[in-house]
Amino acid sequence: MRLLILACSQRKRPAPAPALELYDGPAYRVVRRALRNGVHDVEVWVLSAEHGLIPANQVIAPYDRRLTRARAIELAIPISRVLTNLWQREWDDVYIEAGRLYQSLISVAMTWSGARPVRWSAGAIGKRMQALKKWLYS
């Protein structure tokens, strides 16, 4: 089983829904399409500026909160606790699709929860989506 951590997106649907359905940014569209097309060996977690690190099937309401440095500091310890639990499982691969501030937040949380090898998204959005697709279908 593989683990995918997706940062939340500004674009959201208007009604409460599971996180994977609520967010409607490009990465979420790529992941939903892959899951519909038979990719079943991936467990998805969402890194939310509002909720922290949550399972993709957790139902949440739309919100309008951006990740700031101050909010990242608030979230670091709660996220490290979730990561500690996630790291207890054996993952074949871990991929993190997130922008710089979210990556910094996860990096800090990982120092407290125990570092492990992960793949990070990098580059412009087009390159990041290509890399995500390649990882999903590999």
C-alpha cells in the first residue's frame, strides 16, 4: 500500500463532503480520476490549513483559511502526532503533493514524528501534476 498526502486547495465545492471530494484543485482531479480508473493501492490523506492532517474520506465543510506561517506553527505538533501513527504502518512508498509552505510544515512535523523516506512534489504546477500522475499509475 502507498500513502499520498495532498495539500488542500483553495478551490472547493460549496457543500460539506469527504475531503477528497470537497477540494477541487488540479491534484484532486488527478487523484479522483486515477481512483476511478482502477488505482486502488493508494491511501490518501489531506493536509488542511483548517483541519490539519486528515483522512481523505473525512467529511468537512467548506472554509476559507489559508496556511500562514503562524498557522503552520500551530499545526506542527498535531500533525506530527498523526504522522507518528501513520509511520507505524508499512508503506511501499510515500508521496507528498504540496506547495512550499505545506512542505515546510510536513518537514517540521516529520522531525518530531520520525523521518522516513518520502517523495516530494517539485516544480511548476504542470510538472507537479505530471509527476503525480506518473506516481499514481506506477
